[in-house]
Amino acid sequence: MAEKPSSKLIAKALPRNDKFAGQFSLPGLVPALVRTRDGGIELFNDERAAEIAAMEAVIRLYNSRTIDTRKAGGYRRLTGAELANVLNDINITPTYFAEIAGVPQHRVMKWLDGEQDIPHSVHVLAKLIARNDENFKIAEAITEDYEET
């Protein structure tokens, strides 16, 4: 079994002699095998049963993830009202800011409504754009250069 982290979700059956083991992983984690309560590898009589057990293990793993509520990097987050003021000061709509930031418009609206934390990188982008017109032109040019057509 691989000792390196997987690049994608894994939920599959692996042949083991005349039985099957269930292998599972979330992206970024090292793949593991479905285990019995005492820690041994659980073996299944058919491929489908092993695959289902692997899928169930992925779901348990996904649901067990904890959400880190710490503020990333120890930065004070920009508030929705502060972002609204910056956007107003630079005379840019939330829709156009979403395009430049590379996020869906509804995400910017959730930031403005206070429904989601505003990432520090968005704070930096907004303040750089507000700093001077040249930064705004650079951000627009980069966005235009990488737009899919």
C-alpha cells in the first residue's frame, strides 16, 4: 500500500487472496484499509462489500474532520462592513470584485453579509487595489489575461 498521500478521494476494493479489503482516503491523506474493531484488516467475501465498507469509511473520515476556528496566521479578519467600504471607496461592484478575486459572486455577498469569514488574501487584494490606480489596473490585466474564453 502506498505511503504517500493520495491526490484524490479513494474508496475501492483490493483483492486479498480469495477475499477483498476496502481501501479509502481523502485527498492529502495516506490511504488506509478498513479495519476490524480490534485493529486487524477486515476482509470481505466479495468486491462490492469491500467497496461499500471503503465508502462508509470515507464518509466517517469526512464527517470526523474538525473545523479549525482559529484565525489563520493570527490576522484580524476584515469585516463585511469594512470590505463594503473599501469596495465603495474604489468604486467597484461586488460582482466585479468577485471576478478579480476569482471567486463566485455569492461568496463576496456572504462576506459582505458577515455569513462567511473574509480570507486574509482578500483583505490584502482589496487594500492593494485601493492603494493606487496602478494596482487596480494590474489586477484587471491579470484577470483578463487568464480569463477562459
